[in-house]
Amino acid sequence: MRPFLLILFLPLFFLLDSCKTTQSSTNAEHTVIEAAEEVRLSPNRKSFTYMKSGQEFKTKRALKGTLSPELTDSLFSLAQEENLPASKVLLIYYYPAKTLSNSTGSCNSSCTKNKYKQVDRRINKLEGTAVSYLKRPGADLGKYAEISNWKDDTYYLIERNFVPHPQLGNSFIVLSKNGNYEAYLGEYPQSYVLETFSRVYKKN
């Protein structure tokens, strides 16, 4: 196995959710449930059907392809801090809105932050990589607020090109400087991030 794969996958058992603090139901959660009726997950869990502007659309959860050089540059410029060295492969965590799946469950703020940072540390050990946290402008981050300094996707680049409805939930995109990308829409285990990142990184 290649060294960078060992870096990514060896300590995955640390990512198991060990937090037992449950969250109580609130009025905000009821609002989330109503909004979630606009989005339906297919029986095989591989696609979403969603309503937008009175029309029904469908999108796969696992996406891959190649972006134009202009869009690739725009995403790298948006996601990376100005004082960081230029990277070749970028992981973007995207938070579009509070949903039923990301606002409930047993994992509290500290537990959630730990799961993300475990993955980030492994990715940051690889040469030419960067991790960024983007959110839809105005999104209520809830327990995700403490993970990082989330930046607004000011021009809705993620929504226009990857995550077409805010109630699809937390998503991530792995993008290389040559425009190749893989993305996953909706809630995901952290192991998906590492597996996807390794595929894109190897092709870079």
C-alpha cells in the first residue's frame, strides 16, 4: 500500500462516534422537518429528488467530472486563505443549511469537531493539499460552528455547480488544480471523505 494511503486510512477507528449526548427537539427542528419534505432520498440511497421553483428535479449523490479552468480557479481562490501556499488538491466541506440529519443525533459540538479534525490532520500531512470550510450565506451552523472558521460561498458557486438545494444537507467536494473533482451530497461517514480524497489525489 502506498505511504499516503497509510496516512489516510490507518487510524480510521478513531473516527467512531463515542459521544452520547442527545439533543432535545426544538421549534427550529420542526421547521427543518417541514423544509425537508422538499427533498426525498431514493430507496437505494444513491440519489435525491427535490423541489425548486415549483419543479421537481433529481440529482445523484456521488458526482464526478471536470470543471472549466475558470471555475476551478474561482473555487480555489474562494476556498484558500491568502497566506497559505498554493495547493494542488483541495477538500471543501460545504454546509448549506440546518437539516434534520445534521441537527439531531448523539454527537455534540465537541464530538463533531473531533471527527472532522481527525480527517483534516491526515489530509494535511500530504504534500500540496488544503482543507476548506464553506457555507451557504446566512446558514445556521448550529453544532458545526465550532469546527472551523466557515467562509461564505458568496457567489453560490457550490450551490450552482454541486449542491442544488440547501436541504440536501452537509456535502463535500474534492477538487484538483486540473479541474477533476469528485463530490458527495448529503450526510456521509468520514471514511467517505478519505476514500474520495485518495482517488482524486492519486490522479493528480
